[in-house]
Amino acid sequence: MVSQTCAFRPTVFEALETRNLAWRTVFESGNIEATAVTVRTDMAVTAWLAATVPDDLAIITDDRELPPLPAFSINMYGAQESAAPAIRALANHMRNHLFGGDGRRS
């Protein structure tokens, strides 16, 4: 699991509890790379936004035991005309590289 402050965490726990699955947290970290190492070693599965899943990991879509999760969105707001060039560059980078170019990938 990601850190306790993650906004998606309660939804993941609720989905697991709805299915009455036996589960436990084996690792908690706000660092996506540390979590990815745990997943890569087959010690765990995790829930991430699709845009944040590393290329070498697969998204589980056909496991009948795991509960489906709702679609999540991250919204980015800002005053484009008054933003500093560095802020605009960061926003453009996020749109183009993190969210698949159109900002609609969840």
C-alpha cells in the first residue's frame, strides 16, 4: 500500500472488504519505486493509477477474485496566463508524459 495519506487507499480497502477477501498489507511506502520492487519480487500486488504503472509490470484485468476498482482522475488546475514558465513546463510535461498526452488517462 502507499502511504496512509493516499486519497485512494480507503476505496481500495473498501473494495477488498466488500469481497470478503483474506488480505494483509506486506509493505507501505509513499515511494513508487520501493513499492514496485515489492511487486516485481512477487511478494504483493498493489493498486496504482494506470498512468503510474511501470512499463515492466502488468495491470491485472482478468482476476475474478480481485475486486474491480472505480476509475480515478487527477485534476490539474492553474492560472495558465499568470503561471511562471517553469510551472507551465511542468504542467505540459505531466500532460504529455504522465497522462498520455490528453490528460484523460486514469
